Amino acid sequence: MNLNAAFTSTAEQNSLALWALVVLLLPLVAGVLLLVTGRKLPRQGDWLSIGATGLSFLLALYLFFQVWEMPVVHVVQNWFGLAGAGSNTFAFTIGIYLDNLAVLMLVIVTFISLLVQVFSVIYMHGEWRYHQYFGYLGIFTFSMLGIILADNLLLLFVFWELVGFSSYLLIGFWYEKDSAGRAGKKAFLFNRVGDIGFLLGIFLFYTYFQTFDLVILKNAVAGGINQGAAFLFPASVAGNSSVTLSYSLLTLAGLGIFCGCVGKSAQFPLQVWLPDAMEGPTPVSSLIHAATMVAAGVYLLARCFPFFTEDALLVISIIGALTALLGALAATAQYDIKKILAFSTISQLGYMVMGMGVGAHDASLLHLVTHAFFKASLFLNAGIIIHAMHHAAHELADEHSDVQDIRNMGGFRKILPLTFYAYIPAAAALVGLPLFSGFLSKDAILTGAWAWAGFKSLNGNYLYYLVPLFAFGSVLLTGFYMARHCFYIFFGHSKLYQAPTLLRASKTTETSGWLLVPVAVLAILSLAFFFSFNPFSYAGSWVMQGLSWQKLLFGQPGLSADLLPAITAYLHEAAYISLATAVLSVLLAVGGLWLGWLNYKSARRGGILTTAAPASSFGRLAYHHFYLDAFYEKVIINPFMRLTGRVAAFDNYFIDYSLNTFAKIMVVLAKLISWGDRWLVDGTIHLVVKVAGFVGKLGRFMQNGKVQTYYIFSVLGLILLVLYILAF
């Protein structure tokens, strides 16, 4: 399909691209102004950041209504060029790409960023670097918007790295705490590990196709002719001759792209940075976990989906399913209110990645959208609760109790009722209960995974069913840890602060409206009605229809061209899968809630310890995140530190010592040469000069022009001559 045939007129494209550029630059301009002059502005400029992001959101809405279900907008400009061998010139372009996915993500990112900034006005009030916080948020939002709008892999990678840098600034915002500084560095370094693979994948594609442009690359892989173990691409794609690439090389390149997702979206085995990222301010956690940093990996998979072979997609599905299960298991053993949600995010990201791997492309994107709203709501609600606990601890001068431990909470259902009512819809959406958004998206992914396993196992290999099995197991665990989470926080009574006046803003006011309005809006958006007119069926979702692979990929799945149509056909034939999936997922979710209630009752009766890890061996294993951090520390970090220590010692005691000794010898030799130069060379020259000067002076004395002098010397000469004759 010729994509240019679907484009609007050039004038319309340029106009929409210009507005998209304004959406991109507004947060950046506000962020830079706040970093430079924010301290001098009224209220340290928070209004500037909120206003710029709000305007970006309104413009994003305008673009959404202009582009949704309309022709793609793609505007390209020359960026720079490099001279190659002979007369070849490598041209690099920069452009804006707007389709259904891009405009929807623009709305989500700007909207949630706006709500987070409104929430932060109260939550971060009193911070001495208040203006810097809002400045960092602006740069972070700009970076994510750049990823969404980029039309080529090189430009996308530039913004990808900017997201990593700005997240480092936000996660380590409270750098006065050692834990926050370490968390920021950990997130930055683990993301760089994944980005190495991402960069190699980009270079592999560029090496053979001579372009970073996503549209050209999609056309290229769509036009590839499958020749068994290789793909033949036409001459128009790469130079003067057709290019044949091995299937293995294309799989490797696709997995390189996936490495970027593994780092950014916290997939196994690089997911260990995300729980520690909770050291940042809670609104930052909400923004990172909802629609920006961690969502970037899934967005990357959607953009690059045509570049993945079936084997690459198999690896992606396995990694996603394993991450979903491990994240859910770890969440069941946590007690920190934010870490439970952090491990939940890891699990939900695993669902999305698994959905991409099993070919449920649209279902994965639907879950990306729904998860953005209900997870942002959960984190901001957690922020209200933490804010209340900190207030009580401050009033009582309690510096020792952990105000984020859910075992120290309780009774907030009556103390903070509005927070409770905003929390429940988001929690229900996360669990996947009917009438809530998470039910639609999870059901779609689970159905896709089951259909994929059924299709792939037609050859008799039933191991493919492990992927949906892990996913269904995660549903049960999600119900368990969210029930446990909610019961500890909202029911019973607090072991530390039971007086409501300590936890509320006042007797009549629960908390500030700046905190309540964002969570209320997000709670409403956790309902299924906003995503499908039939809240029990994902098939009728306007998001699913607009983000289908047929529309986003123009009916060309790329290197896995046979997979998606075949799974779609299999699902139509096995219609029972959709109903069975919905029933089973609801039963598992309800079962998890019931188990969570039993666990809560048992713990309350037994008198819980607020400082100890779980007593069981598996509980401790899950509590410590399966000791992945310890594994990395012992297997990679400690050996590397020992190696660097030895290298440093070798450098200090051998290389530096040798260089210093050689330098000293050179200094002594230079001094000897300097002495010889002064006393031998210069001395000889000076002696000759002095002798010549003396002789000259003597001659000048003899030739003074006086007759008497000539007469005396003549007499003396005669006397000497006579004496000489007499002597000899």
C-alpha cells in the first residue's frame, strides 16, 4: 500500500505538524524558564508549568479530533548529511508522524502530566527547590512527547535518552537522601544497559536499509519476500541491488530493539530499578508509572512491530509473561504502599509486552491506555495517604515509624472517605473486575494469549500454553495483593495514628481540593464506559478499533506477516475462547480478593510485626524480589568493583609508578644536560669570547694613533729581537 496516497494535502499536514510542534515545545520552554528564573517568579512559577502543560493538552485534544480515524500526517524535513565513499551522501531527516496512536498518546501524556502538576502544588509545597521540580517535570513531559512524535529511529532514540536523563533528575530529586541518589543512578544505569541493545538494533537496520525513517522501514519489511531462511528486499529500499537478509539476523535486530523496551519498561531481567524509583516524590512515581517512561517501551514495540519476526515475538511473549508473574508474586509480599504499586506496574507492563508478543497488538495498546488512568489514580491516592501520615508523624514528632508501611495504616475509609471512593474504582480496574476499564483490556490480552497458544500448539507443542497460564496466574495474584493492600489501608484501625484530626487537613476538610480533584477525575476515567459502550466487551471499544493492527500497520504486519491474520482467523473459529477467558479471569480475580481478605484477617488476629519480612521462605524470596538485586551485586557489581579496584591498583602501583620513575629519571638527566650545557658548552664559548675580547683590547691599545706609543713598542720589539738573536 502506498502510504502517501492516504496523506492529507501538504498545507493541512504542515498546519497539523506545526500545532504538534507547539504541543512538544510548550513544556520545554516552561521547564527551561523555571530552571533559569523560577525562584524569582511568583509562587516560583508553578502556574507557568501548569499553564503550558494545560495549553499543550488542549492542543493535543485538537489534534486528536483532527487526526483520529483520518489520514496519517507525516511531515519530513532534511536534518543533516554526511559524505560517504565516492559520490554517496547519507541524508538524515527529521519529521513528525501523527496517526491514531500518536494523537491518543499525546492526549494521555499531557493530561496526566497536567493532573500530576496540579496535585504537586500541595504535595510539594514548601520544597526549597520547588521551581526545579516543576522545571524537571516540563523537560520530562517534553521528552516523552518527542518519543511519540518522532518519525524515525534516530530521532526517537534522542528523545529516548532525554527521558532517561530527566527521569534520573526526578527519581533522585531528594538527593539529600542517599537512597534517592542511589535510586536515580540505578534507574539511569539499568536503562543504559537496555539502550545498548536498542542502539545495536537501530544500527543493524540502518546498515542494510540505509534509513532510520519508520515509514520507509515499514514499507521495506512489508515488501520483503520470504525465502524460507531469508528475506529478499527490493532494490528501491537499499541501494542499487536487492538485499537478502537472513532470518536470524532480522530476529537479532528485532531483539535489539526489544532490549530498549526491556530497560525502559522494566522487563525481566532489568526490572529491578523500578521499585527503587519509589524514592522519588509520589507525583513523579505516578507520572513515570502511568503514561510516560515505562509506557515508552510498549509504545516502541507498537511502532516497530513490523520489524519483529515470529521468533522475536515468541521471545517477547515469554519475557512479558514471566515479568507479569514475577511482578505479581513480588507485590504479594511487600508492605510499602508505593512498592506494592511499583511491582504491580511491573506486572501490568508484562501483560502489555506479552500482548505484543502474542500478536494482541491492539489489546496491548488498550491496556496501555486504561492502565495510564487507573495507575495514575492509585499513585496519587497513595500520595494523599502518605501526605496524611507524614502530617500526623510531624504533629506527634514521630521520626522513627515508617509512614509508608501499610501495616501502620488502617481506618482511612472513614477518615479519608473521598480518597477511599476514588481509590476503589482504580483498584477494581487494576484487578480486572467487570464494569471497570482494566477488565476490558486484560480480557483482550488474555484472549489473545489463549488464541495464540492454541494456534501455535496445533503442531502438538503445548508448552506455548505456559504463556497464558502465567498471565492467568497473575490475575489471581493481582486480586490477592490489591485486596490485601486495600484492607490494610482502609479498614480496621491504625496502629500508630488513630485520631482523625491528625490525618485530616481539618475537622471539616479531608484534604486540599488540589489533591482531590485529580484523583476524582482519574477514578471516573477508570470506568469501562469511557472505552467501550458495552462495558463487558472489548471488541466494541473505540480504542481497540482505532488502534487495530490493520489501521496502524496499514494491514501489513511486516516480518510476522502470517501470524496476526492466522490468529485472528483461529479466534473466529474458536469463539468460545472469548467467553471462557472473561469468566475465568473474573473468577480468578474474585478468588484473589477472597484470599487477600483471608490473609488480612489472619494477620490482624496474629498480631502483625511491622518491621519483619514475611516468615515463610517463599514470602522472603518474593519480598526481596527473588534476590535479583543480590544476584546482580554478587555476580556483576562486586566482581566488577574488584576488577576495577585491581585495575586501579595496577594503574597506581605499576603504570603511574613507572611513569613517575621515568619522569624522575628524565628530570635528573635534564638537569645533568643543563649543567653540561651551562658549564661546558656555554663555558667554552664564553672563554673564547673573553680571550678574543682581551686580544682585541690589546690590539686596540697598541693602535691608539700616538707617536710615543708606536716608538715605545718599536723599541720594545727591537729589544726582544736582539734578545732572541743573542739567545739562539
